[in-house]
Amino acid sequence: MFSEPFMQRALVSGIVAATGCAYLGIFVIWRRIVFFSVALSEVAALGVAAGLLLGVVPAVPALLLTGAVTLILWKTLER
């Protein structure tokens, strides 16, 4: 199974993603912003739906909305 190049790339990218998520998970728990990622995923879904309704590439409104809400939440959570 791992003789295929795409499986090798999938394994390497999975290890990199798991390492990054483990580090970010510790940061999220330490800063007590667990629901931050949940809120951003919901906003990204809203952006995708808006993009589909408007007939544009769904990634564009998803990124714009997620970026705007990230800034708003970051300023709100700043201590």
C-alpha cells in the first residue's frame, strides 16, 4: 500500500498535520479558547453557502468571512 507515491505523500502530510494540530490544541486549551475553532468552522460554512448562492467561488467568501470573524473574536477575547 505504501509503495504508491500518493500514499507516501498522504502519510507524510498526515504526520505533519497531526503534529501541528497537537501543538495548536495545547495552545487553544491553554488560552481557554476552545470554542473559537467551532465558531470559525460555522462561519466558513456560512461563507461557502453564501458563495454558492451568489455564484462565485465558495472559497472567496468563506475566507473573507472567516478572516473578519477571526479579527472580531480576537479583539473580543483580548485581555
